[in-house]
Amino acid sequence: MLQFHKETTLLHIPFGVLEVRYPAKELWEEETFYAMIGEHLQTLRKQFENYDRKTVFGENVYFRFFKKFKKTYPVMMQFESFLLKGRPFPHTNPITEIPFLAELETHQLLGTHDADHVQGNIQLFAGTEKTPFPGMRGEEIHTYPDDFCARDDGGIIFSMIAGADDRTCVKESSTHVFYPVFGVADQPQAQIIAMLDRLEEYVNVLSPDAQIQRQLM
């Protein structure tokens, strides 16, 4: 199991991890999984048929966190792209579609990383400056002061604001992954636990034989 260590300066910020070892892809229940997604998306459209941004995101803790950095909350953009612009759900890799669906439904911030490319233990730390690292799309990105970040023995692997690095981001071949569940200052830990429950439920639909472990910090 991956080992995470949190700086004392982050103790007021809840954080969760669901680590999953998926079996071979031919053992996945993709038909059942995509049927579930279809049902959930239909429910989502009905639930937000009278969508108003201010009502839905005005008090969202993640929206406000990103606003402090003069950034638009990416989950809001994903949600509006799906709901208002009719963009299709991204059927590319079921492993990454699990957190994408959960983000659309809850508006919480998640991630996905290849656990096999992690080097050593993972240190969760608060950014103190703009430290550059290679992003998952090949561009150089950076941390921010007061950003929630992580590094392993090989370098920075994610920034809550900037996203994932290029080494541990999930590839098509990835089957051993971890899903970080991000929190913000003084957020109820119960919300992180509920998200871990939701992710585990979706993983089990895709792959009942997956090996699942969770951590809450």
C-alpha cells in the first residue's frame, strides 16, 4: 500500500485516497459499467434542467478555493460543458471515467494517478512558491503558495491547482492506480468519506474483483 505523510501545516485539511489494483481488462464488466453511467447521466440532466451557476457553485468550497488563485474551477467547466454545451461523456478509459462521473455528480475535486510509477513514499505539503514540474500534457506547470501539493522521491506529482505530473498520470496501460480526494480547510471529513464510498461503489461495478484499499488523513 502506498504510504502518505502529511505536513503538520495541512492537518486542518482533510484528504482521502482510494488505491485500486484492477485485474486484467478482459475481466472488467464494462457493459454493466457503461449502463450505470448512462443511468446516472440521465438523472443528472433531470436534476439540473434549471441549472443556475450561482445557486450550484456560488457557495462551493472548491470554487471559492480556486477563485483565491484567480482560477476557474475545472469541475465547474466540465459540468457546464456536459450540461449546457452537450459535450459527450468521455468514453476513453473506464479507470479515469470513474472519478469524472463522481466529479460531475458531487462537484468535488478528484484525481487519478498510476501507483506503479510512484517512487518511494508520498509527502503532502503546502506550496510556498511557484515550483515548476512537468505536467501531464507535456507542458511545464507549477505549484502555488498555499497550494495543496504532493511529492515523492522523484519530484512533485500533483498540485491541487495545476493538476497531475507527466510521470504518474494514468496511461491506457495503467491498472494499479490511486484516486486522491481533495479537501479544503476545515471541510467536514464526512464529505471525503462519502466520496471514498462512492468511488469504491463505482470501482466494484466496473471490476468486482478489484483489490481496494483506502486511507483518510
